[in-house]
Amino acid sequence: MQQITDTLFQPKPLLERRLGSDLFDSIPSVAGIYRFYDAGGELLYVGKAKNLRLRLFSYKRARPGQVSRKVARMISQISRIEIEETETEREALLLENHWIREKRPPFNHANKQTEAYYFVYLKADEEALQFRLAMHVHDDTDKKFWHGCFKGHNPVRRSMGCLLQLLWMAEHDVCSPHYLPVQLTRRLTPMRFTLRWNYQDSPSVNYGLTELLNGWIRGESCELLEWLVVQIECGRQMDQFETHFLENRLECLKSFFDRKLVRHRMLREHLPDERRMIGQDELDDLIVEQGSTL
């Protein structure tokens, strides 16, 4: 029988009985972070608040059935609470990021798992376009062809999959996704892919794909999408399925450009050493400092 939240702690608020009302009465109404520990001293969770008193009182009053199963399980293990005051909410966010990255508390999820922070490798030469997707820059490659990091497993992998599909279709002069290689039809985007040029009449080589691709991935220009439309449609009469497929992929790439690539370019402008890449341990702090979202 599935366990319900009522069995995780008693119907009455647990934290006040366990930790005492004096603790909660002494919490100030200021910005800061709070940390929950279990009986063994292990860190369970780190959170930030604009008003520590209001936030922690919400945990104090928590009752079964009013909170999620995850929160109920966490509350049942809390044995000690620590708070750390900050001058501003932004400082609290930065401090929260630091603690989560360093300690990786089990009940925190956001900003903890660096496997969701991707680097993208795009290198075009006379023979092909080399693509890689990785959580770390590969030592056997030239760093100038890497871009990132970009946060978010689903948006990054889906967008890169759409990009490879449309690039392949444009290069091979087809408008139907039925011709795509199996590697580009799977649910997950391949971590490596080589798009070889058609030597006889390669649109990618003849029309400067490299510059368009670099402009897009750097958040500078969306001309790449216009080029893809021209190459794939190419005066053809496309059926409803083909039209929907193309429009869906273009919409995904435009959204990724607006939400990730442009903002990533803006964040790079604030790097002190004019680097093109942002480290996985830097991205969240830059987002907070610049008041952006990625």
C-alpha cells in the first residue's frame, strides 16, 4: 500500500515541538539562507528567502496533507536549523548557489546537477561539420570550437536535435524527415554526429553555413533559420506533415535562440577576461548577478 504523507509525521506541526518555539521566535525578518540538518549532522536542504521569518514559519506550521510528499519526508528528518543573514535577496541567492554546489544536499535539485549544463562543439571544415554535446570540454579538441555552457537538459538536447535534423535536410536537399538517418530520429539527440558535405553541390559550403551557424550559437544572429527555410523549402510543394515538421523545428530553434543564446551572449559580456565560454560553476551566479534567467 502506498505510503501517504500522514504517516511521515504526526498531525500536529512537528518542528515547533521538536525544536522549540523559542527558535522560531528569534528568527529575524531579513533576507538570508537557511539550512536543515538531520540528527547525524548531515545537511538535508539549503534555501533562500527574502524574509527568513516568513519562510521558516511556513515550515513550522506544516501539517500532513498540506505539503508535498517530498517536503513531508524532509520535515520528518529535520533535527537542526541554521540561518545566515544577508544584506539583500540577491546575496542570498548567490550564497544558496554556493552551498548547493559545494554540499549537494539531497533535497535540493535545482543548480545541483551539473550534468544538465552542456557544452556544444561545432567545427566545420572542408569535409564535414563535427558536432559534439558534452558536460565537459574534451581535451582532444580545439577549445575555440566549443560554446556554452547552456543550462537545461531538455531544452539543450531538443534544440540541438532539431538543429542537426534541419542541417541534414538542407545539406541533402530534402524536405521530408522520412529521409533522416536513424541516428537523428531517436528521442535523444546524439552526443556526437558528423554531417558530411555533398561535394558536388553543397549548399553548406557554397553559402557560408559556418558563419551563419556561429552567429546563431553565439546569440548574435538568427539568419541561420532563414537560410534553413530557403534550402529546405526550395520552391517545393510540401505536404501538411512536412510543413508542420519544419515549422515545429524552427520554432524550437528560435525559442532557444531568444531564451538561451541571446541571454548567454549578454552574460558573457560581463566576464572579466572576455572569454567565450561560461563555466558550469559560474553560470548560476552570473544569472543572479545580472538579474537574468537561463
